[in-house]
Amino acid sequence: MSDLLEQAVEPDEYSGRLTRVRAVLAERGLGALVVSDPANLFYLTGYDAWSFYTPQCLLVPADGEVQLFARAMDAAGASYTCNLRADQIHGYPEHLVHRPDIHPYDWIAGVCRDFVPVGADVAVEADAHYFTPRGYLALGNGLPGRRLLDSAELVNWVRLVKSEHELRQLRIAGGIAEQAMRIALDQLHPGVRQCDLVAEILAAQATGTPEHGGDYPAIVPMLPTGNAAGTPHLTWTDRPFVAGEATTIELAGVFGRYHAPLARTMMLGDPPRRLRETAKIVADGMSAALSTIWPGVTGSAVHAAFNDVIAAHGLVKESRIGYSIGIGYPPDWGERTVSLRPEETTVLTAGMAFHVILGMWMDGWGYELSEPVVVTADGVERLTGLSHELTIRR
């Protein structure tokens, strides 16, 4: 079966997603929703292009057909990826791009007036990465008599429980992540430049596996090294790896925009006692967290299981230990819904997917271990098969 066939979404699945979104609109008394997060555009229509740097959105009226808005040159290509008819795709004129005196949402709002009745409350994705304050103001000014409200990640929460199609995508992404990480760990040697290792990782992410080619990740590979390993989210330099230093590697396998993130730690040489002991404690904490993941438990219970393990050894982790995953576009592969942390009261359900990431960032050193997982009726399914031990190259 080709990758395109495996990525294809059945019409019934799209209609079910839209039905669930409209059910929330009705529950909240909303007249329409404006979707600007590219992951949510993809979820509802299949639209997939590197066009999110200019304004684009999907209007979901409480009644009537959805309408997609994009830059004219991108609207022309939308028909190749999305499930909408040509008359549901609207391209705004090129002269609106990057102007100080007028905004594309001025034009978009003018068209939306025909689909959103006066007096309606319109939800917008006020915290989406690509919905700017100027866009919000232009949309509000162009829709007089309608009130804009924050959607509170409405579509993101609808996406939380994955369908069988989505779970298949995540499993394939997990296989690509495992392959990319194996290559990264195999190629990390003293004297190799960080940038050259990243080139191998990027190639592995794109090449994927013999069965499935990969997609580009929402986040580039991250590999804090040496003293910098005590800080997350650093990328790379042209500095060579040095014997006696540890490197944390975080990357993702991607298939059909579905992300399976993965993190491991490599030590070049004999690890210091503190690193070796921390790695063992964190691995035990991972086992405790994964064994706690069952339908019916809360995110806080999963966090508590990990915290009980590390606290017994005097360790503290202040940040969350995981978050929901699925579709991802730059700059983030998280869904921005459920987090595994003490305050999380959301009850886990079969079909949810998480990146369980146990990063211990100390003063001048650090350790990372993570696993992409799916909640099943029987507990948890790991999406990769890599060891949870510290990798050591002597």
C-alpha cells in the first residue's frame, strides 16, 4: 500500500470530526468558529502546505458549509490536498500581503459576513501561533454586530481521542522516530561535528523506513551537549562532540503530519556517578509512569507515579512529564490540551496519545528519556522499542 493511500482520510471521518466540532459550537451557543491553527485546518479539511506564514483560516458556521481562506497562490493549490470543493476555497488578492495599511483579514471578514449572521458569537483561536493581534482586530472590525470570543482550543480538544486511522499514522511515525534515533546514536562519536550529526538525523527523518517515507518535523532536532545539557531546547553548532561529555537528543518521527517525539541521552566515555544513578532512577520512574497509564486515571496520577519514584532519591522535577500529541506543524508538535502534571484533572481515555518526557535538567548537566505512547483499553502502547537505559560509548 502506498503512503498516499495510508495517509488518506475517509470522507466519513472528516464528517465525523466536523460533527463533533459543531456539537461543541451548539453547546456553547456559538454561531461560528474561525480556525487558524494549521494542525486544525489539516484535521478538518486535509489542507497541508507551508503557507501558514501568511493569514489563512477555515470558517466553520454553526449551519452551512465550511469555507477556507488563503492567499490566492495557496488557494489554487488547496484543491490538491483538502476535501473541499472549489467554491468553498477563497483566495485573497496578492496586493494584501504584508501591507501596513490593510490586512488580509479585512478581505476575509468581508466574505465571512455572508456566512455569519449579525448577532452571532464567533469563536477564534486566540492563542494559535499564526493568528496575530492585527488579524484579530481586522476580523473584529470587519464583522460588525458579531462578537469575537476565545475558542479555548476547541478543535484541539476534539482532536484529543484518536481514531483508528490516526493511531495507524502515529504507529508509523513511531517506527520512523526509532529509526532516526538509532542512526543518531550510532553516528554520535567524538570528533563528529554537531551539524554533521544533525544532517544525518534530518536525512533519516525524511527517508523514514523502507516501508514508509518520513515528513518534516514541527521542531528541528535538539541536542544540548556538555555543560549545555542542563538546558532543554537547544539546537546545534558546528562544534565537535567531545569525549567525556553527554548529549541529550530529542527528535520526532513524522508521518502524514502525525508526530512521535523521542528523546535519549548518549554519554561519550565513562559516565559520572550522578549521571549513571539519575539515568537508573529516571528509567524506574518511566516504568512507574507507563504502568499507571490506564483509561480512567487522571494526568495527575501519572505524574504522581513518576514523582514518587524520584522523590525517594531526593530528586525534583518541576516541569510537566508529558503532553498530548498528534498532528503537528511548526513551531510545536504538542496539541496544547492535556499535560501530565500535578494539576491535571483530565481523565485518560483509550485513543489518547502522549509524549512522556522525563527531562532532568541540572546545573551544568542533564538527562533526557522520553517515549511516545498511546492509551489503550489494556493500558499503554509504546510506539518505539528502544531501551530506556543510558547509552554509553567508550
